[in-house]
Amino acid sequence: MQEVLNVQGLKKTFTLSAKQRKIERTDSRVKVALDDLSFKAYAGEVYGLLGPNGAGKTTCLRILSTLIRPDEGDAFVGGASVVKEPDKVRREIGFLTSELKLEEFFTPNYMFDYFSELHGIEESVRDARKKDLFAKFGIDRFAEVKIADLSTGMKQKVSIVIAIVHDPAVIIFDEPTNGLDVITAKTVTDFLLEQKSLGKCVIVSTHIFSLVEKICDRVGVIIDGKLYADGALDEVRGAMSMEDRFFEMYSESRRAKGETA
Amino acid sequence: MKGWLPVFKKELLRFFKDKRMIIGTLILPGLLIYLVYSFMGDGMQGLIGGEERAPTAYVQDMPDAVAPLFDGVVETESVAAEDAEAAKAAVKNGEKDLFIVFPENFSNEKPAESLPAPNVEIYYNATESNSSSAYTLVSSLLSEYEFIGENKYDINSPLSGVEYNLATERDMTSMIFSMLMPMLMMVFIFSGAMSVAPESIAGEKERGTFATLLVTPVSRAGVAVGKIFALSIIAVLSGLSSFIGIILSLPKMMGGADVSAGIYSAGDYFALLGVVVSTVLLTVALISVVSAFAKSVKEATAYVTPLMIVNVLLSVTCMFGDGAPASVWLYLIPLYNSVQSINAVFSFSAVALNLAVAMIANFVYTGLLVWLLTRMFKSEKIMFRR
């Protein structure tokens, strides 16, 4: 399998304000969001980052998408460094997270054209891709409706389509099915599996175990910014369900923390 | 700069496709200014001119020598001493404007040292504007009469028939324009920029649409340049709307005085255009940098307010002092250089070198601010601060 993503020793800390220190009940002025995180992902697979809220999943994905920079370490997308060559990385990835919004004043049609232009895609290629993706997600009927007037599910579908206007080799989705009804969620998971079959590398972060078991080939479990497990789904969960295995790891991590504290 | 064009087009489209933005930023400012200033102009003229009628007065014991003074200026009607109370009542209730009582033996000859000066009593009603203006008129008429008695000298006697004010229409216009225009133009440019830049930068940050833009391969410099160009065009149009409002209401504000912008040559307007363009770019870039620093539109507006006050203070410098300064170094001071350049153009005292320095300085500052904005767009601390 061709290695597409290589994450090497990512470390990221955030400084905490006095207010945040109070909320987190800590005297430490820095919060370690990622602590020496390393993993690899390959073409034609779905890699799932699994972890509780605040574990560092989103921070990791934001570094991979070049929105923020690691304090230490690096990650390579198709050989390009997220630290040194962010422009190259941006060409290779399609990033979707609830944090990224579309300007609701415009229509899906215009937004597709706009982002295609930003990615430097030729008009003929753009039109063919738009037709295909709009039909697949059922956006075609709403192509000229302002995004503000669309339903939550339709907005999410439009966001997905916009994130991949440039047909990226790596698709990074943060909590892709959050807030979606089962039908829309299924459209999304089907789409991710289809991308995988097309040889794309798909990275998803989630805390929904059923989603992991359904679509992920390999998983990485992040707790407190550290990678607790990394490998094929069956290797990681063993004979247990992913959920049970996760709770086991979580308890271990709490005990380890209790001992060192 | 790669990718500035799509960002530029998107910004313009965002504005021009939004009816509310167009009404709020392009139509309303000009219309409101026109209506308010026209209304103020009419009001002022009403106050000064009022109805065109001669003041009316009851007079008691008016000497024949004084009568010609009042001819055609004040309509007088003699009353006897016993009707004095009735005459005062008439002034009180507004039927007559004045009641003037001349002393016995009234004359403008200097009285003997030992005697008190004769006193003319003028009863008036200060709450009636016609009465108080008639009071002012009659007092000045009588003062004049008093001086004619001594007649040591006259100053610009109206009897001479000579026009002593040598100012030409050109001078009058340039004086009015060079005092008013720099301030108005600077304020309009600033408010035009302020109505769009915080929304486009801090607003996009706040709504999370900026991050979507930042994960695309478009260069940060391209985003900065595309936004600043587009916002500058909108700021100019918005400023122009207010400006047209002012120009259209000017005749009413000036009360029919001859003020015509036609005295300026194409060259003057061309110089003005250069100054305005460089100023708009600088102002938009400045507000954009402040907006990029802010977390929300609200915060951006709060940060921009002190800048706006500085802008207004610099703008009024053209109302004081003795015209535009000659020293070329002063034209390196941002915003101040624009105020004084506009002032110089309107007062026909522009020096080509100074204007060129002002424009080039503004372009250089804009370039530096674009560089700074690009750096800010790259900074996660600034773009993703919570």
C-alpha cells in the first residue's frame, strides 16, 4: 500500500488563560493538546482517529490541514511537509469540519465555482465534477437556493462537496456525521467508502464507535494527546467490541495518570 | 498574490447582489445627507431671511431730522405720550415690532459736559425674532446717526457706491471648498471603509468562513490584496454617495451664494483622484488590519473608533492654520498628508512634488499594511484566537 500520510512526533501546546485554568482546575499555564503523536495512513483506506472530547483529535486534524502549526514534529501529505510546504499540502487535502463554514449568502452553485477557481480548476472539469457531485448528494435541486435557506443536512452535504471540489488525494473529515439524520449520515458514509474504493486516503475523527467499526480499516486511539493504540481495527479491538476495548484503554490511561500524579 | 482575482470578484458580488447592503451603504448615506443638509439650509435661511416685510414701529416724539433714517427701512406710526402703554402692549403681543420713544430735544450734537446724554428708549420683545432683529437694526441706525454727528471719519461708507471686497468668485469658492472638502472627503472615505471592511474580515472570521478560505491553496497575500481592492471600490462608492449628497445640497446650504465647482480644471480633479485613491487604499488597509486582529465585527468596530477620531482631528486641521504646509516632509504623515493635499488642490496652492510624495507615501504604507495583513492571515494566534 502506498503511504500517503506520515505523521511524525506532533506536539502542540496551548497557553491557558487564568479563566481557562480555573475551568480546567489546573495551575499549569500550558495545556498539552498533542504529545508526540505519530501514525501513518495509506491510499485506499479509511483511518479513524478515535478519542474522547478534548483528546486532541481536532488539533491533530487542524495541523494536517495546515490551519495551525505544530510546536514540534511534522506531518507529510503526499511527501509535502505541513510545516514547510503548506501550499502543496492544501492542494492534496480536502478538509471538512464543523468549524469551517460557507458564506450563507451565496448558492451552492456559486460556492462550487468559487472554490474551484481558488483551487485553479479548469471550467470544463469543474462543470463535469459539479454535475456529478450535485447529483450524487441530491444538491442539484437546491443549486440556486441560498445556503442560508437550506436544511442542516443539505448544508452539510454542500460543505462536503465544496471540500472536495479539487478531487483531493487525502480526505480529512472531522466528525463527519455529527448532527445528521440517519439517511444523510448514510449518504456520507457511503461516499467515504466510495472514495476509499477510488484509492483515496480517508481520515476521519469521531467518537462514534459504530461508525468506526463500519467504515475504518485502521484506527488510532488518542487519549490526552497521546496515541494509545494504532493498527488495523481487528488488531486494536481484539475479541472485544471497539466500544469495550476503548473503555478498557481509557480506564488504563486514568489509572496511569493516577499513579504518576 | 495568486488567487486574488476570485477573492476580489467574490467580495464585489457579495456586496452588489445584496439589496440591503446597496441601500444601506450606497443609497441611504447620500440621500440622508442631502435631505438633512437641505433641510438645515432651508431652516437657516428661514431664520435669517424670514418673511420679507419691513419692521413696524410706534414712535413717540420722533424729530424730523431722524425721520429720513427710517424711510423705507422701518414703517413708523406716531403715537402720543398718553398712548404709550397701549403701544407697549402692541409690542408685547407681537402686533408691532418696536415702540421707540425719543427724548425731548433729541439731537446728535454732543451735549454739554454736565448734562447726561439723551436716552432713546426702544421697547422690543426678545422672544419675537422679527422684533429682536428690528431692535438690532434700529439700534445700529441710531448709532450710525450718532457718529454722523461727530463725523470724524467713515469706513467703507455705503454712500460711496464702491465694492470694497476684492475677493473674486474663484477666491470665495476656493476658500469655502478648501475648508470644507478635505474634512468631508476624509470623513466619507473613512466611514465608507468602516461600513464594509470590519464585516468582510472580522465578520468572516467570526462566522468561520475565513477558515474555509484558508484551507485552500490561495495565497494569503492574494486574499489580502483581493479583499482590499474590492473593499476600496465599495468604500469609494459609498463615500461618493455621501459626497454627491453634499454637493447637491450645497446651493441650499450656501443660501444661494455663487459657489461652483466649475472653477477647477481637469488637472485639479485628476490630482484629487490620485489623492483620493491612495487615501482610500490606505484607509481600507488600515481598517482591515484592525479587523483582522479583532475576534468579531463588534470588537473591530470598537477598535476602529479611536482611529476614526484621529481621522476627524486630522481632517479639521485644514480649517485652521494658513493653508497647506509647504514642507515636503509633512506629506509623509499618513492621513494628514491626504487632508493637506486635498486642501492644497482646492485652494489652488498644490505643489506637484508634495502631492506626489503624499500619494507615493500612501501607496507604500498600503503595501506595508498588506504585508502585515498577509502575516496576520498566516498567524494561527490571530486567525483562530478564541
